[in-house]
Amino acid sequence: MTTIVAKPLSAAAFAPFGDVLEIAGDPDKIINQGLCGRYHDRAALDFGADGRAGISLFNAQPRALPYTLELLERHPEGSQAFVPMHQNPWLVITAEAGEAPEAPPGMVHAFLAAPGQAINFHKGTWHGVLTPLHGPGLFAVIDRIGDSANLEEHWLAEPLLVTGP
């Protein structure tokens, strides 16, 4: 079984797949009587022409490292953001696009998100399922709500083993 080592999540490493949402640097604005820093517009949300933004709550079962990856999915009609409602590290798995839009996913990458980090997958990005490493596995998910199908799944011919850094 091929092993992938999860790297710490960073905006630069994750940029081909989406956005990292985190407090970094100085805030864009100071609001609320000077008591709150606003880090403004940190994700490129895309819900397509016939979709709208929706916020759902997910409560996922925690997994453990090493983690066996068997399934990737993507959402061709819209982006998908995962905002943890806890202060625990969690696993983010993504894959490069195939050589053509209908091709299977390419090389798989794994990231370890630190407490306080959230992510937004760009529209059409192959990714693993929600993978908290500790309970509670509670996340707010901002994604496309619409009538068209917005989920494609790809089962790997051979599972991959994801380990920690």
C-alpha cells in the first residue's frame, strides 16, 4: 500500500485546491468599537449560476492516523468550505485534477489542519471525505444548494495509507 505523509496545512501548499481560512497577519479592519479584527473575504465561494449558498452542520465520526483512504469526491457545480466548530487538528485530503475533466483524480495530497484553520475547496476539486481526528467532529459547511447533481465519487483501485508528519 502506498503511503502519503500529511504535511502541515499552509495557504501556499493548498492554493491549487482552494483557500485556507485562518487568522494570519494584521486584520483588514478593526470593528466593534475597536475590539475585533476583521479578516475580510478570505474564500472564493462559487455556487454556480443555478445554485445558492447554504450552511449545513456536519457531525463526523473521528478517524485516526494512519488513515486508509479509499474514496475521493468532488463537487462540479460549486465550492465547499469546511469550518471546524472545535479546536482540534483535522485531516484534509485532496487530489490533483486528472488529465481531462472526465479523467480520474491525479496525485493525492494530505494536509494536517491546525486548530483554528478552515478550508474552502474550489469548484471541481477532488478531495477526501471529512476527516476529524478527535471528537467532536462538528463542522459548519458552506456549499452549493441547488437542483442539479453536485457530487461525483471515485473509489481508488488501491487504497492509500495517510500518516502524520
